[in-house]
Amino acid sequence: EVRALVTYPSYDNNKMSGTVDAAYYSQLTNDLSLPLYNNATQAKKAPGSTFKPITAIAGLEEGVIGLEETIECTGEYTEVSPAIKCWIYPGRHGPLNVVGGIANSCNYFVAEVAHRLSTNKDTLIYSTDMGIGKLREYASMFGLNRPSGIEIPESMPEMTTEDPERSAIGQGTHAFANVQLARYVTALANRGNVFELSLLSKETSSNGDLVKEFAPEVYQQLDISQETWDAVFQGMRGVVTRSARFQDLPVNIAGKTGTAQEVKTRGNHAFFISFGPYENPEISVAVNIPNGYTSANAALLAKYVYRYYYGYMSLDEIMSSGAL
């Protein structure tokens, strides 16, 4: 079930119900912050590193990487041109298995997995079309090829069409709305149930009689091994345990940060997808702050959501806090 779907800046729905307040509507349409534009459902952005668990799943399920096999991160991936720098460059991560690759968000590791997905095992012939095809196949499994199902305007997602190595780390020509990333991380959280999302609970007649109930509907159940799910869970848990900003969160969660640059003249887009409690997931939280500079800001907001949801923080405390 969709517990909350939030866009900011927003507006007062009450002034738009029944008779529309003309002056208020004029104010909204002239507001340069575009409050009538739903950032949660209409703003499409490259997902950045939030896409990396899909690449890891594809690599494991297609057999191009083993659960305990390591890939040596040298800081710069030179199998493609131009080379792909890991975020740690000029440092290096050294040898990482798939859990470490996700936990460290290693560009080198993920690029190498994509390169293997692009290479025929028998002929060793490299094909960008083959690699892109595999990434699109697994992204589609998580619903990233179609709208989420909610009953308000939503942008069509765009799966990448070029450059498998960069696409694997969430760049390329990927473009998804945050609600679509929310469905994807929810499917991760429950190990393969991909839901059609709905904002509706029930429909009644004018006198209150029930006409229809809207129960969560599973679109498809993914056939992915438990070992693969375990590795992705451990990697996403590692993202959180490695971060000092989550040390004071009483609920154990798993997550994946993401940062995507669109233009150099404005801040990067900030992402954080997550679920918790880690031991038995109940909710997922996906945050995107357009031009939010760093994924740390999105992660901080998600932490507030968990603290508020589980009763560790009041709304007043959240409202009086600030971004980094």
C-alpha cells in the first residue's frame, strides 16, 4: 500500500476543491518553483547508484559473477573509452565481492559486471547491444519499463539505450520518476513481489456503501535465487552501517544512495532508496531531491521518515531541522 506520496513545493488542495480560488490558482501558475508539478511522479532523473543492485542481480543470475568472486577496483575502469572513474579515485577499493561492491557503491565493480554481461561467454565477442539488452531485461523485471499504476499523472519511464558500463552505474540514458524507484525498492524489500501501486483504499457510493476495495495487486513475482537476494540485502545493509549518519537510527534499515549530475551549473540530484526493518521489512522509503547536491541530504530525509514512522521523532522536531 502507498502510505505517503509527497511532492514539494506543494499547495493547499482545499482551495482547489469545489470552486477554485482564482487568485490562488494564478499565484500557483506564476510561481517559479512549480508547485503544481508533482516531483514524485513527473520529474524524471537518471537514478545514479540506486540502479546498481539491479546490475548486481543481473550479474549473479546470469552467472557472470560468483557470490564470493572478487573484482579488483583500481580506481579507474579502462576497458571502455572514455575510462570510468570510481568515486574513490585517485584512491581504490581493491578486491570486492558483490556484497562489498554494493556496500561501497564501487563504479569499477559494477562496470566490470556490465562488461561481462556484454560479452558472449562462448565467442568472447563484446556487444553493447547484448549488455544493454540484459540491463533493460532486469530493469523491466522490477517495473522500470512502465508507470507504477497510481491514478494521477505520471511520466513514462525511460530505460537506457546506450553504453552498458555507464548505464550499469545508473547513468546512460536512464530516466525514472521517484514513484517508479519506490516500486523497484519495494520489490527488493519483499524479495520479488512487483506491485501495481494505487493511491486508493476504497470507492463508496454517495451514501457510504462500499462499491470497490483496492487491495495491493502483485503484477509479477520474480524468479531470483535466495542467495542473490541475500547478497543484495547484505550489500544494501552495508551501505547503511558504513554511514555515520545512521548510527542514531534505532531501526535497522537497508538502502542505496545515488547522485546524478544533469548540468554542471546546478547541484546534482540526490537519491536514497531504502527499506526497513532490515530483519523483516515493513516499509520502503524512496527520496529524490532534485538539485539536492548530495545523496546525504536524501538519506537524512529518509532517516527522519523512519524515525517519525516508528515514533522516535516528532513532526515539530523534523520541521525545525535543516538540510546539510
